[in-house]
Amino acid sequence: MAAGLQVFGQPASTDVARVLTCLFEKNLEFELVRIDTFKREHKLPEFIKLRDPTGQVTFKHGDKTLVDSRAICRYLCTQFPEDGNRGIYGTGSLERASIEQWLQAEAQSFDAPSSELVFHLAFAPQLNMLPDEARIAENERKLQQMLGVYDEILAKNQYLAGDEFTLADLSHLPASHYIAGSQRGRKLFTSKRHVARWYDAISSRPSWQQVVKMQHEHPGTFE
């Protein structure tokens, strides 16, 4: 059993949501320390002293602190290989290499347009901001192109890295959830048969549903 795992932030954050989903998949006990950056709570002395050299902190385990949510997920899977979902980071070197390839694709190609769409389609309306149609259209085009590639892969596999749910799929969940939550964004997923089937499968996992419940119970920034 894990001890001393702490996550800092709000479940509404895509990075925090990614880490929480991994923790639930691994069935690890943890403490969520809620910090609202919009209210500048991350500037309080008790949180400043926890920061790593980048000036942030998302996760703490004993004396170890990590920021990047994907690195945290990797850490949890390698540190606690026998807990919860044992195959989420692969069961062999070849499978893990495939997962890593998809994690890099998500971080380097999927994340930028999806993050833009998350802000413009999910957060901006709640902040009473007018939509930037040009930026939305540009990032829709980029994401649609990416999802076209995904659709070809998912025509052959149940999931991105094979026929089992892994970190490759999990990492896409937080941003995809916000995008698919809007009528306009939902079409990006439903317009591609295999992507639609894949998203329905990963978004219905109990681990992710627990995170969604936390987001609804304590929306944080938009309370």
C-alpha cells in the first residue's frame, strides 16, 4: 500500500485530472490538497516551499516532488507495479515502447490544439469571454487531422497501444472530456467511427468517472 502520496491542485485541472485517474487505476491511497491558482493560493508560503526548480508542484511522495502530470503517471506505474491495474504501463519492453510513443504523440501533437479548444470551448464561456472563432477553427482543423490518424490505428486496435487500456489512452482523457462536453467539440469525436468507440470506452472507465464526480462536486475555479 502506498503512503504519503499528495496531489496539489483542483480536479478541474487537466493535469491534476490525469494524475488522479492514474491513482484510481492503480488503486492507490492519496491526499488531494486543493490549491486554486486563480485565487493565487499557490503563492502562499506553505506551498512555495514545496516547489521544484520550475516554480511549481503537482505531486509529492515523501521527499520527492514532481510537476509534469505524464511523468507523475510514469512514476506511479514504476514505483507501484503490483498495485491496481498492473498492465497500464505495459507488461513488456515492446508494449511499453508503444505506450511511450503514444504518450509523446499526445504531449507533442495532441496537447497543443486540444488545450486551446479546452479553453475556448469549456472555460471561456464560464468566464464570459467572447469566442475567438479563428483560433477555434484553426485548432479544430489540427485536432481533426490528428484524430484522423487515430481513427486509422483504432480500426485495427481496441486502444491506441493495443487491445488493452494503458497510459496512452488515459493521458488523452482530461482534454477530450472537456472538448466532447461541448456540442461543437463532440463532433470531432463522433464524426470518426473508431475514435467515437474508443472515446466512449475510455471515458466510461470507473477511474475516470470518479474524477468526473470530483470535478462536479468541487469545480474549484468556477464555483
